[in-house]
Amino acid sequence: MIHSLLLAVLLLQDSSSLALRRRVWGDLAALEQVRRADTTSVRLLADVRPALDSMVFATSWGGAELDQLRLAFPGSPLLTRYAARRDEREGLTDAALGEIEQLVRLSPDDLELQRTRGRLLEKLNRFKEALDAYARALDLSPEDDSSFRALQRLSEREGALTLLLDQIRRLRIRLPASAILRDHEVEVSARLGASR
Amino acid sequence: MRPLLLLALLAAPAWGQSPLRLVATGDTVLVYVLDAPATGGFIVYRRPVTPPTAPFAKRSPAAVMMASNPAVLSGALGADLPMAMRAVRAVDDAELFRRLRSDHFASGVLAMVSRNAAIALGHLYVDAGVTRNADYEYRVVYTQGDGKETGRTLTARVHVTDVVPLAPTGVQVSGADHEIHVTWHYPVYQGAPTDFTVGFHVYRTQGTGPAHRLTATPILRNDANGGGFSFVDRDVSGGTYSYQVSAADLAGRESGLTSILSSHTVDRTPPAIPTDLAVRNGDGVVDITWRLAPELDALGYHIERATGLHQPYTRLDRSLIPARRPIWTDTVPGGGHQYFYRVIAVDSTGNASAPSNPVAALPSDKTPPIAPTALALTTAQHRIAAHWAPSPSKDLRGYYVYHGEGASRVRLTGRPVRTTAFVDSGAADKGLNPGGRYVIRVSAVDSSYNESPGVEASIAIPDDQPPTPPSALSSTNVEGRYVLVSWSATASRDVQWYALTRTGGAADTGTRALHRFPASVREWHDTLVAHGRRYVYHLTAIDSAGNVSAATTDSVLFLEVVPPPQPRAAGARAVTGGVEVRWERVVSLELTGYNVYRSSLPTGVYRRLTRAPVSLLSFTDSTGHAGLFYTVRAVDRSGNESAASPVAVAR
């Protein structure tokens, strides 16, 4: 009886995995077809992402399946992004960085990519490059607090607060009315003064 | 759909011979029926070739048919589902099912490149359990939709042995702009029974890593290109990549890999055009900043400036502006002008972006120009001509010229003058006051009307005009003691002296200069005068330049006011021919003579007998006679007569 029950559970799991797999493949194929139709693309992207999240990060077979998906959809930025996340989780920071830099070349204006690049570079102790990545992130979104905090922390550590102050002052030329940038300038100036 | 269409060119001759293709691999024979009916299927029979009398045995338990609904079809396609959807441009299972069911051609070609598709679409039956190196004859019987066999059959023979496809030849790899091209050759299909090659796979190696396949499905063997094939790998970044190619057949077997060939990408893609240019206008400077170049290989920027939107741009930087510091501070030649800036991004390969959209800047100018120098003044005809050395400032608009007397300064130029000379000709062009000292001040003015400190010089207008004559000149005899000469001041303000001259005195030979008085003196006591003389005084004003005014004249008769003493001891005596009157001499310095008076009564009215004073001490009255009364008076030079002498009676 117990044996039958376990078999039923395993069958259910297998059925669920198959459904998930089919859904991901189907959604990605559809996404591939409508890549140029923005509204449809956004809708399909919203559909496929939860399924991909579940598959890649919540199943034992999702990682391998992701490789198959990448083979079937070569150059897919979405799959490359998932691959980078997966690699980072698995401690393959170099590989994750390579994938993120590949994505940065395709979408250099992507704030999240630049932040991720900074984080990965920091993990690899490539602090100067990490500073550059965070600086790019802040440049893309000057009032983004996350980028500022990361950049400030790393700048302080690397003794590059002057460069950060320069960058904030440059950004203030672009956004002279920004109260956030004004506060950032005050804060960095104070820290710079304290560090001296 | 284009690749499938091209594959059809390859497949068509084969279909003309027989749509039944038998592919042996290992202990399996793949039975392909390329024209399997959409609404029906087929049943597979098999028998060994030897003995010839061996009967056909039914191999497929049921008719091989296309999947009956979209879900089953999608599931059966498995990993090849995306490829199939792309091939027929379907967006969901239902559309995929509809298209493959209605497009028999696409269905047949798809079956050739994907075993999953071949099975799902009812084109393939996999017959396992054959013996290697044995020969078999297959018969395929078409069926209707309900599985009943029709009269149409196909037969073919197969020798069970693995035939590995030939490897491609002539592989070449060349790098291009962010992509690598791989090309190779493969023999054109000649209908050989063992030639099942349907496509090619491309493998890539980066660095020392393992080779991995780039092609999920084979690159179709399209003989329309005459046996030449290519693949473009765009999933590359900078670096060197190595490639190998293999041929794949219907059974999924691959040939051996070609030898490794490497190439690297070339970056010919310029960086993105810089965006978000912003300026901050300062005093004669402009700060220009823009967004960081997003490319990882960005090296720096060039910045250019123009004075107008459609004017030529001039590059400002001598060397690239570093990529991480997208800011430039431009010191402009003249504030108050509009400038346009644009930025060009450059990557590490030297590719330059197109120029950004220009951004306008209007720097302020609060810096005064450099003052002019060497101010020199000359004067002529009551005018001042000023010349000066120009200011070296570049944005000079002109000069302001001021005129001043004392501490005050009045600007003469409403607008800045562009020349380095100016003539101050006074109010209403009437000239300046002679004798006046004037200050001329010149300052430089730039295009923003900033004014430099002034340079000053002063000059006096020569006084070549005489002053107005003094007025109210008066000469008065004061009790016979002196002449009081007095006058009022002249209207001219620059008078420094009054000069007084006199004529009429015994010692005056011509005009005698009496004295020169300071301008503050208003009177003079002339004591060098003699009683009884008339004096004429001439007074002139002399200004600071020595100009002499016309003379003002007055005269005075200087007389003694005290009469001389009366003659004493006057006596009269009738003589022949009249009466002789005698008297004693009167002692007086200014005595000029005596007048003799006669009356008929002692207290009567005496009438003067002498027309002019006589200087003798006697006088004969030719008409006199005894009994008349006489008296004598002394007369001085001032005409004063003394009191009458005692009366003398002629006897």
C-alpha cells in the first residue's frame, strides 16, 4: 500500500515536472516568435519567468534543462541571464561574469546588469573594475540608492571617495534639481573629510 | 521556413524515386515514409531477403499516424518543439498542429531533420531487433484514418550496417565585426542509397575549454548553393574561438569532426552615441558632462564646439577625455555668447561614434577686460584729443570715455567706442573752457559690458582769451591828500592780477604803470599826485595765462582844499590913470597869483577885476577912482582863493 502511494507521488511529481518543462519550452518558443511585438513580448515574458524560476532554481533537473534551452534558443538574453544567476548560485562566478558581460554588450543601458556585474567583480576581488561597473550603474540611474551605497562602500574601501565625489558633482550638472544627489554630495564630502 | 524550403530541393529527387527511405543504424532500421498521409498512416512489414520465400511479418502493431491532437504533438516533439514552432511560425500548440497537418510539405521536411518530429508527424517507424549485416526487405502499406489498409504499398531493401556520413571539407573560419563566419563544402546529393546526410553541426571551443555544439538542429544540407555552406556565430565577444564541423544524417549519426580552425572577432562597431549632455554655465567657462559610455571597451571621448548650430565644429581636446570622466571644462573666449557642444565616443579599437546631439551653453561673463594703457591727451581749439593703446582682451566691445573736473566724472560715450581715439569738444560742441583743467578717463568694455578699471590723464585748456575788464573803476580826490582808486572784480574767474596805470601827472611820461595788484585787491591810494592836475587811471585785469583785458578808465582832478593865507596890508591909491592897488606877498607853495576885487561900498558886492590871478604884488585899476573900495585874495594852483584881505579905500 505504502509502495503504491509512493509510486503515485513519484508519478505526480514526474507529471508536474513534465508539465513545467512543457510550459517553459512552449512559452520560450512563443516568445521567440513574437520577439519584436513589444506588448506581446512583455506578456509572454511575464508568463515564462515564474516557470523558469521554478524550473531552474526549484528543481534538481532545471539547471541541466537550462543548458538544453540555451542550445535550442542560442543567444537568448533571457536564458543567458538565468544561466548567470544559476552559475553565481553555484559559485561559478567567473562563468556568471562572462555571461553578464555578454549581456552588457547587448544591453549596456541595463541598470540591473551593471549592478550585477559590479557585484560579481567584487566577489572576484577585481575591485577597480567593480568600481567602474557600479559607477556605470549610478550613471544610468543617478538617484538609485542601491548603486550609490554599493559605490560608496567600495570607494571608501579603495580610497576612491574623491572619484565618487567627482561623479556625483558631474551628475548634479545633469540633474541640478535633484535633492538626492545633493544629499549624496554632502554625505560623501563629509566622509571624505572624516577620512582625512 | 526558408531552410526547410531549401531542403526540399535536396529531397525532391528522392521523392521522385520512392518516398520510402530505410536507414540502418546499429540493430535498428528507421523506416521513413516521407509522403505519409495526413489523415491516414501506414503499416510496416518486414522479411529477411534470404530465403526468398520468407514471409513478411507485420512490425508495427498499429498504423503509424500523426499525433491526433495538439497536446500530444507538442509532447512528442519534446526538445524539438521550439524548432518546429519556429519552422512553421506557430505561436502555440494548436497553431503548430494545424499548420503541420495542413502543410504536408513542411511536415515531410521537418521529419527529415528531427526524429521526434518524424515520429510525431507519422513519418517514421523505428524497427528495432534487426541483425547487423543482414539484408531485409520492407513493405509499407498505407492505411486510412481508421487504420484499414489501402491498396497502396511501398517496398525497399536495406543492408543493416552503420554508414557514417562523410565529413565536410574545405572548412574556413574568418572573423568579422562581433561575429565569426564558418564555411565548408559538402558533395552535392547524387542519389546514393547510403547518402542520408541532412545537415551539419558546428562545434566551438574557447580557450582551453571543451568543444560544445552551437547548433541545436542541423544546418540543412541545401544543395542550391552548390555544396557550399556557412554558419555565422554571433554569440561571441572579444577573443579567439576555434571551430569544427560535422555532417549529420537522418539517423542522427555524425561524421567525424573536421580539424580545428581558429579566428578572432573584429570590432568594427562604433560605440553608442553619447547621450544626456548637460552644461553648467559659469563665468567665462562651461562645464559639459554626459552619460558614461556604456560599452565595456569604451576608451574615451572627443568634444567639439561650434559658435552656431550650423557652424563648423572645432575639436577642443588634444587627447582623449578618459572614459570614466565624462566631463569637460571649456574656457570660452567670450562670455555672453552661445556655444554648441557635441561629444564623440571612441572605443579601444578606435571606432568612433557619430557625434551626439549638440547641447547649447550660454556662459556668463563677469570678468572685466584689461584696461587700456598709454592714455595721451592733446589739446587744440579748446578741445581735447585722447589716444590710448588698445586693451588686449579678446572679447572687447569698445571703450567708455569719461570727462571730469575735480573728482566728478561724466561719461561722454553712450555706447562703447570702437576706436582708440576720442575728441572731447565740450557741451554742444562749443569747446571747453579755456584755462580749465580736465581729466579724461578711458575704460575698456567687453561684449558683456563688463568695464575695466579706468586709466586717467589730465590736461589744461590753454587760456588764450582775455578776461572781461574790471568794472566800476572810480578815482576820488580824498581831501586833497591822495586819490582813492577803487574797482569791482571782473567776471572772469581766472583773473590773477589787476594792473593800474595813470596818465596826467607831471612826472608821467606817457602812461605810468602804478602797480600790479593781486586779484583780491579792490582799491589803491595814489599819493604821488600833485594838486591841480587831472589824472586818468586805466585798470586792466590779467588772468593766469597772462591775458590782459581791455582797460577800464576813470579820471580825477586832484585839488587842494585848503585856501592860501589872505594877503595882508592891502592899500589903494588914486593915481593918474586909475587906482593902484598894492599888497604884501603871501607865502604859499602852491600860490599862483592874486585876484583883485572892487566895490563902491565897503560892505557891498566886490567884483573881480583880474581875469586871471596876477603874480605881481600890485595892480592898476584903470577905471578906478578915489573913493572906491578894494580887496585882494590869494589864489593857489587848485583855484582856491584865500579869504579877502582887509578892505582898502582908494584915496
